[in-house]
Amino acid sequence: MLVWERPEPSNRPVPAPLSRERIVRAAIKLADADGLDAVSLRKVATALDVRPMRLYGYIASKEELLDLMVDAAHAEIRPVGDGWREVLHSLAEATRHTAHEHEWLADLLGGRPQLGPHALASGEAVMAGLGDDVDVDAVMPVVSAVNAYVIGAVRREIAERRAERATGMDEKRWQASLGPYLERTFATGRFPALATVVRDAAHLDADHTFRIGLDFLLDGIGARISR
């Protein structure tokens, strides 16, 4: 029986009452502060001031705990909108925002579909929002394309955040440090197309880059489903 369906142990008089919700909240707090490496059943038990064995009555493994954490994060992803484009745009923005709030989520998104109640509710909102605008056979490829774009984008953005924290250099300082090298390299004439883009194209921030890329994707989806 999956963890979402398995009953919790009966309440009993104990110094520190537990529930899956309390355990998951404690795990998310640890992960938000110090990443997934800070999450283990032992560390969560310490944060809750209980013995680790007490957690096993609620959660069988760290894998189940991670599943519950991801599903809890999906409670913050509630796509809304009028029509397929607004719904998919809302899905993308909500997922990105949630991943920025919980950086560890970017490491766990993707792979097999999440089947917890919050993830299913999010999926239901998307499917209902697409309605009759998208053919039933195209629904999953369309949603998968948007999810793949968002996951790739947020992983890149969060990797940049982590690099900045690790090196103490933000993107502009990092680019400035590489400027002389690029100038020397481009002066060889071996990379003319790349040199033109680097020198002449607009340098957009992460928000603009994400939204322009999303618009390109949604434009393509719109052209395909309107055939």
C-alpha cells in the first residue's frame, strides 16, 4: 500500500505527538535550509526531538519521505487560467516559483509521475483547464513538453544560484572575469557567429529569459494544435 493510502498509527499518550504532516514539515525545513543532504530519518527525528524508530510507524524509508516532501510542494502548484495557454503558463510559473522557494525540489522533479494527492490535484487542474482545446491524445505530450522546459530552466537557474554561493561571484562578476579570455578567443575569428551573439544580443535576466522561452514553446504548441 502506498504511503498516501496507509493509515497512520493510532494516537497514544506520548511526550511529542507525531503525524506524517509534522514529519514532512520538519524534513522540508531541513531541506530548505541545507539541501537534501540534510534530510534523513535520523536528522528529522532529532529536529522533532523523538527517537528515529518512532518515525518508522509513519514512514518506511527515506524514499517515502522524499515522495511526501515533493507532494507537499505540489500543494503550492495550483494552475489557473482561462483556456489552454493561460493554464500551461500558470503551471510553468507556479512550478518555477515553488522550485525557487524550495531549491531541493529541482533535484526531485522529473522521472516517473508524482501520484500523491496534491500532485494529482495539480494534474487535475491542468487537465480540466485544457478542456476541449487540446485533443486527448495530445494532452500528455503537451504537458510533458511544458514540464520538461520548466525543469530544465529551473535546474539551470538553481545551479547558477549554487555556483554563486560556492564561489562568491554573481553572474556579472563571473562574466567580467572571463571577458579578457573571450575577447582573445573571438579575436582569432574562429567563432564569428558566437561572437556576434555575445557582443550584440540583448543580455536578459533569468525572468525574461524564462518567459520568452516559454512563449516560444507555447506559440509552437498553439500552432500545432490549431492545425
